[in-house]
Amino acid sequence: MPPSWLAKQKKAELIELGSEAGLRLDDGMRRDEMVEQLDKHLQTNSTRLGGNQTFDSYYGTRRTPFKPRDESIAPVTSDDAGARSVVRARGMRASQVKSEYDDDLPSAPTSRSNALAMATSPTIAASRTPATANIIQRRRSSLPPSPSLVANEIEHVEARAYAGLNDLYSLSGIPETIDWIREACSSLAAVHLVILLQESLSLQRQLVPWLYAFDTPAFHPLGIASQAISIPDVFVLLTPAFWKPTLLWSSTSIFVPLLVSYFFNLTVHTVRRHGARVQVVHNEYDPMTFNIAKLLVSLAVYGGGALQGYVSQDTAATVLESQYGGLSGLLMGAYVGGITSIWQAVQR
């Protein structure tokens, strides 16, 4: 019958105790087999393991209560009568002091029931056995964390996720592309290019018809209906109906303003270098003169018929009908270009 102290232990605690005693116990064994093998091992190695504090509760159940030995009293002769009374008095006094000291101390466990009472107290066992203390510590660590720890862990995970997304965003090249587009658009040439591109697309939408080509197949499970696909009629490029409005708009919005801004370039300055006069040109074409010339030419051609007889009114009407706002839309592009030109000159 194994001691009750071992029978009270769980499998994990028995494995820890076996490791402390130098006995390997497999986790697949039954607890009764572990108790029996550990009991035999502790009995066999009682001399070596008796001084280990981990097994004090075990060996305390097998020690017999302390039995004082019978004191032999040496015979005293009559010649030693005086000395005998003194020795007896001292011996009685020492016995009284020892008994009082023993009464003050807590009585040691003298039976298996007392050992059971001590083994059932987890606090006492934990304070005396390091293996049991380690097991209790692991149990406490396996408890659910507090809400503050959970919140800190969530914040840590979110920070790592944001850092990973930021790294992915940086490696994708998107920031460099955005910076390049911003730099390209932050110029006076980009503003004029956008204005001319908008006018050109509006004109081509008016001049180039779109013809039906085919229908896309419908996909009813997703609710996608059939869609008609149209393509531009490229054969219109061979007709005067396309080239007359295109050349008129190109002349009034691009070629004539460029020619005027090249010769009337207010950004040209003449300086002297080593006794010679040298021209310093900031822009090959004066942007302010370009927009003023575009404004005046548009008013002359599309506005009041000042060039009637030189320009077909039907062609001019086709150009005006294609633009958003008609003549006001063309003039608005010249206004925007002029304002940006003034702003660039002020910043210099």
C-alpha cells in the first residue's frame, strides 16, 4: 500500500517528483503504476533521498515516533553523597528545562494520519517542496490573462499589422509614382497640356461617330445583362468633315498662339557679358503671350464673325458645338492658362 502522500499527487506532479528522485516515469503510464514505482524507488534509495526536502512529507510518514532511550544511572557510593545530591539536582533541572522547551515546539508528525494532514495543505507543501511549487506556478501561468494584457496584445498586433502594410506600401513603388505624377503636373506646361487635351477630346467626340460592333454575353446568375459594344468609325479620317474642324481648332488654339508667343516673348532679357550683348531666355515661348493670343484669335474666329469670308461659319459652328460651354469654354481655357502664367512669374 503506497503512502497517502504519493496517492494524493497528480500525474504531472508524480513525473516531477520522479525526475527529482532520478526515476523516469512515462506520461502514458497509469497514475497507480507511477505511485507504486515511485514508492519502491523511494524506499530503495531512502538513505540518499532522505535528506532531500522535496520528500520530507514522504519519509515523515515512515519514521517512527521518537523514543527516548532509558537513561542508566551510575551507582553512587556513600563517599560521593554530597556530589550525588548536586548532580541529581542539576539533572532534574535540565530535564525540566528540556520538557518545557519540547512543550513550546510544535509536535512532529508521529503517525500516518498527521502526515496526511500536512500533505493535504497545498500552501505548506508548496513551501516545502520545490517541485510542487513549480507545478502550481505553471497552473497559475495557464490561467486566462487579464483584460489589460489582452488589450496590450491587441495593440501590439495592430502595430505590427500597420508596420507590415506600411512596408508593403513602400515596396510597391506607389509613393515614388505619386511623387513623379505630382512633379509632372506641378508645371505650367502640364496645365496647358491638360486644357488642350480636354478641348481636343471634346472635338473628336463630335467628329468621330461610334458604330455598333457586337453584344457581350449575358451572365444571369450574377445579374449581368448583355452590353452593346461600339467602336469608332476610323473611315471618317478620310473625309473633309473631320479635317476642316480639326485644322481650324488646331490653328486657333495651338499654332497661331505659339507663333505669336515666340516672337512676342516678354521673358527675353538682354545682358552684357564681356562687352557683348547676350539674350537670356527663360521660356522659348512666352506663356502669358500664348494665352492672350489664344483669347483674341478665338474671339475673332468664333465670336463675332470678324474673319467671315476666310473661315467657314459651318466649320466654326462645329468646333463651338463640340466644346463644353461653346465659346465660353474656349475662353475659360485661355483665362486659366493666363492666371497660371502670372502665378509662375510672381513666384520667380
